[in-house]
Amino acid sequence: MANPNATTLRIAIGDYPHTLPLKRGEIVSPWLKLEFVEVKPLYQAFKPMVREHAYDVSEMALVTYFQAKDHDKGLVLLPAAMLARFQHGTMLFNVERGTLTPSDLPGRRIGVRSYSQTTGVWIRGILENDYGIDLSRVQWVTFEDGHVAEANDPPNIRARADQDITAMLIAGELDAAIYGAALPKDPRLQNVINDPEAAARVWYGKHALVPVNHMVVVTDELARSNPPAVAELYRLLEEGKKASPAAGNIDTAPFGKEANRRCLELLISYCAQQKLISRRYKVDELW
């Protein structure tokens, strides 16, 4: 029987091996009820969470969260990673228009959904710091605003509303494009970073982390008014993590402050380099 005194939290998170046990009701709390709000594609939940606090709890792209922190948007980060992946294979070019390597990028036009998209920040940071690419010489073409209205992007070219990033890449209107979600399955589109899996292994050997894109945030209102609910929420998320099958030796959904510290430090440094935040936050300021 449902607990009539249960606290209910509205939550928007994606479908992952470590969240599905919660979504299916296999892991429950005796007093905290999670009301899941399905948003597809998930990134469309981030803007209403930042601008309206549309949910009590939400998955959120990390760069969006850093910018929300920068502009006092009233969100608190939980050390629960939802989505992590290697980023070396996220930038594609059209082989029918010649070869393109990282060293060829200066002077070229590169499309990205939003300049502050976390995948874009990761791959730009990798290109600048590991390949020595001068990002200031790249022409960035964006298709959407960022989620934090007060955050100003560096100068870029805005595509028209009727333009599509993949169509522009195939037509030669873009020299390369960054993809945050599923990559287009077109044999003409190949990776700018050759053999991205091997490159990612080398990068992992250097950094010993998998780049995290999304973690979980709660509103300031919830954190202040009901700390036990936030603690119970984290416990449930952690139980889901424990119940999910391990995917090899590399943790692609790290939980805990220390497990995420080095990843957050690196991404914060990339954001500062790319002038997306006003200063380099210390990780302990985020929680």
C-alpha cells in the first residue's frame, strides 16, 4: 500500500542501466516517491530546469550546471554521474570533400548544436590541450542558444532555423561537425581524430578518467527545505548503480565526490579556457 505521508519528487533523468531499476520500481523508498517525467531528447529538460526549476531533480549537462552556478540559478550538484563516454569520436567530416585531421581545423567551419554543449567543450578541450589546436582560428557554427540565458557565448555564426547540421556537413557548408547524441550512420562521415578508440585509450592512460557529460542536480529549495529527501534520493540512485551490471573495468557512471573530482577539475579548466565561465570553480563549491 502506498504511504500517504510519502514525499514526492518530480525527476527528469534518462534511461541507463543504473536508472532503470528505479524507473521500473524495482528499487523504492519507504517514504520518498520519485515521479519520473519523461523528456525526449533529454537535453530539452535542462533549459526548463535552469530557467524555471521545472523539476525538483534533473539530470543535467555539466557545462550547463557550471554556467548555472556562475549565474546563481539556484541548483546544487549531486556526485552521481548519469552519462560518461570518451569524446574522441564525436567530431566528423565528409570524406568526399577531402581528408581532415585536427591540424587542418584552424580556418575551417565547424558545426555544434550549442557552443556550450558539454560534448563540444570536451572535444575542444582535447583538441586544444592534447593536439595543440588554436581554437580561436576556428569558425564555430551553432544551431541553438545555451540553456542558461544569462551566459554569453564567444563569437560564433548562427545557422538559420531551417538548416540541419548533418545536411550542411554533407553539402560542404560545414567542414566538420560535433555530435552530442547518436552519430549519423553515413559512410561518407568519418572521424576527424583518426582511430578514436585508440586515441581515447591513450588519453585515458594520461588522465585515468572517462569524461562525464551529465550528473544530477536538485533545486536549492529542495536542498534547503528537505535535506533528508536529498540524502534518500542519492541513496536510491546509488542503489540503482549497485544493481546495474558492471561494464568492464572502466567506470562510466562514477558516484561519489572523490570519484568525480578529477573529471570535474579538468572540465572546469576547459570551460575557463573557452571563456564559458567567469572563473575556475573549486570542485567543493559545486556540491
